[in-house]
Amino acid sequence: MSEVKDVMQAMDIATKAVKKAGLMFAWINNVKKEDTYWIVEVAGLVGRYIVKISVPTGEVVEFRSASQ
């Protein structure tokens, strides 16, 4: 993967991660950049999740429930 330069790229990566996790009905609530990570907040019918994406590599480094 390569550097994630903007919000749209971060949203695309997060959407793929959410679908891969089996969450069919989910939407993105918020995207922000913190240091070298994109933090994408996702809501769905079964809860809220955080997807953390490395800016330099575009890899998902964390996928967790927002309640943790």
C-alpha cells in the first residue's frame, strides 16, 4: 500500500475494512488525522467502531469497538 494523502482515501480503506469484518450496514461518522494516523469513526446497526490507518503505509493498524 502507499501513503494515504486525504480523507477520501482514508474513508475508502476504512470502508473495505468494515466490509471485510462483516458489517454490512455501516456508515462513517467522522474522519480525522492525528500525527501519523487517520482515525475513522464508523457507526452501524450493531455498534460503533474505530478504524486506525497508518498515513505512510495505508495499512489498517487497529480495528476496535468505540466503547473500548
